[in-house]
Amino acid sequence: MASDDRGTGSPRLQDQPRHAVPMLHALERKGNLTSRIERAGRSQRRIYRATPYGIEASRIARGKVRELVRKVTPESDIRRAHPKPTMPREPDDDAPG
């Protein structure tokens, strides 16, 4: 797989359809997605939408991935990568300044 010009090793956008389209077709065959063809002039594109079954399967898969990450990643790395969000502080009207 070719990498982008920045040297990050991430795939270039034009390389993605070769890999994405077979996966999308497989997900559609399994009932996770539905699709429709949208025409614009002489070209056409397939628009995919998740089914309720696909949404639930995705939720379950995300949970399994989180569980796997917790098992293989030290706790300190998880906290560093995903710090707890903090709420912005309201300005004190009584504060000097």
C-alpha cells in the first residue's frame, strides 16, 4: 500500500476504494448496510446507510475493541491518551483583577 507525501505511512485517499468497496459490499450482504445508487449527470455513486442490525453490531464491536485495548494497554497509557474532559471554569465575580 502506498503512503502519503507526509511520510506518515497512512494510505492515500485514492488507494482507499480498492479496499473499502469490497468491505461495503460484504457488510451489505450480511445485512449491516443498505445502499442506493445516486446519479449525477453521467456518473453515479452508491450511497450506504447502516441498518438497525448494523448499528447494533457496530456498538457491540466497539465495546469488544475497547475491552481488548484495556487488556493490552497499560492503564497509564490509556489515561494519557484519553484524559478526562474538564469543564471550563466560570469566571469569579469576586476575584480581584
